[in-house]
Amino acid sequence: MPAPIDHPAVRRVLTAAERKGVDLKIVVFGESTHTAEQAAAAVGGELGQIVKSLVFVAPSDDGPEPILCLVSGQNRVDVARLAAVTGEPDIRRATAREANELVGFTIGGIPPIGFERSIRVIMDPDLGRYTTVWAAAGVPTAVFEVPPATLRSLANATVAPISEERRAADVEAQAAGVAAAVDVAPVVDAAGAPPESGPDDGSTATPIASTGA
């Protein structure tokens, strides 16, 4: 496989951003992470800064229609809310095979942009709480940092509440899980150096992308 910065999937993401006048800086993992908690711990960032790219499908006359949800790492999609927002009562999660075939990227590296077809994108408003967030750049080991407003513009996303209500106890337990997940892969930029600080508080984070909620 080509190095992540030279990978065709990453180039598609960079090209899509360039078309909108945005120059993305790609950051590369030594290896992929498997959960949002591990990803946040890998870079010492907040779980909520991680953009999970979740693929759902709705039936249409031309076959399954993909709908991409950009979700804060601490949240889970409420399918009933998503159905109401999209006007698709029969919407469901895509299988891994469907996701790959419909959006053209592999699970674990699905980005918010760079698709060969027009795809509806719904964005979790909780991402707007952060100065910057991190999204997948086309492969499981490549990511990029971007302000939430820029992410919305790049993805032409509709911002709407689509996540489940979260109990305080669940939030605390999830935070404890991030603190415990310390045995993770290092992060480097495309030149092989550690990434620069992200938000003003010095924290950074990286995404995990999947078809699940």
C-alpha cells in the first residue's frame, strides 16, 4: 500500500478540499486505532473532538441511498432522530460492504468529503463545541484537523440533533475509559514529525470512522 499521504483515497480528500479553497494538513498514525477512546488517548485529546463518519442507508427507487453522519466521538446516533431529520423512516445502518461500495472508502478511514457521487451529510451539533475537530482523511491511518464551521462547509452538511441523550454516569464512564487507554500508537505528521498543537488548550484528537452508531 502507498504511504498514506500518497494514497489515492487521501488525494481525493485533499482535492475535494482544494476545490473549496481549503488546504488540509494530513496527520498520519503509525498504525490505525480501533476505538474512539483509543484515538483520543493516542493524541491526548477530548473524545468529543473525534469525528466519527457513520454510513446509513435509506431505500430509494435506484437502490440504497447513502447518508453520512458526522458524529462527535462521545455520541451515538439515535436512528429515530435521524429518520425524522432526513425524512427517511426506513433508514438503517449500512453494512461494511454497503458502506465501501456506496461511498468508495474503506471502513476506518471514511472521510467527510471526496466522494465520487453526491451524498447527503448530517452533522452532529456537538462538534461545534470545539475549536477544532479531527476527521478521517481516506485511510485508517490518515486524519486532518479542521474547525467545525469549515468541516460543515467542506461537507455541505446539514447540522441537526441526531445523537442519543446521554446520562451523566455514561459521560463519566466514557471519560474514565479514555484516561485508561494509554497503550496506543503514536501520531506523526506527513513528514514523520509529531503534530503541532490543535485547539488553544493544546489538545488534539483523531477520528475513528465506521458504519456503526
